[in-house]
Amino acid sequence: MISHIDPRTVMSASQQINPDMKLNKHNPEALKKICLEFEAIFFNSMVKAMRKTIPDGGMFPKNNAQKIYQEMLDMEISNSASSNQSIGIADMMYRQIKRMEGQK
């Protein structure tokens, strides 16, 4: 499966996340960090979708505090999984963006 990612989309989104970070051809660390952040967001949305398939149950109904805590835990799991054990999306995006930058 070949997927094309427009580097302008990633770069404009990165400026919204961290406007102080200079993202250009000469700062590959910044691009790598943005790709890892995207992977964490993608992984988090995948975890949310998986969690929706689990039926609510138990003795006590979930309240807002539990829902918020669950969302925070899911985001931390996603960030940790992305930084420690990447699923490969960040590397694929990084290579594709670098390749597309070379074509300009």
C-alpha cells in the first residue's frame, strides 16, 4: 500500500503545535519529533476506537472524572508507545517527507 503525505500539511500543523520550532531542511530533528507526535495522535485515536468496542459494565457507572482519567491514561500510553516502541508510521512519514523535499 502506497500512501502519500503532503509535507506542507505536516509542516503547517507543526507550527501550530510549537511555533518556536524551526522546521526546515536543516532541522531533521524537528521533523522527526513532529512525525512522532503525529504517530502518537494516530495511535491515540486507534486506542479510543478500540475502547469504544468494549461494553460498559461493572457495579458502578462511569462518571466524568473516570472518563477524563481514562482519556489522559490513553494519551500517555499513546505517547509512550510512540516514543519507546514506534509502530513505523513516524519513520515512514519522515522518509517520505525527506524524499519529497529532495524533489523540489
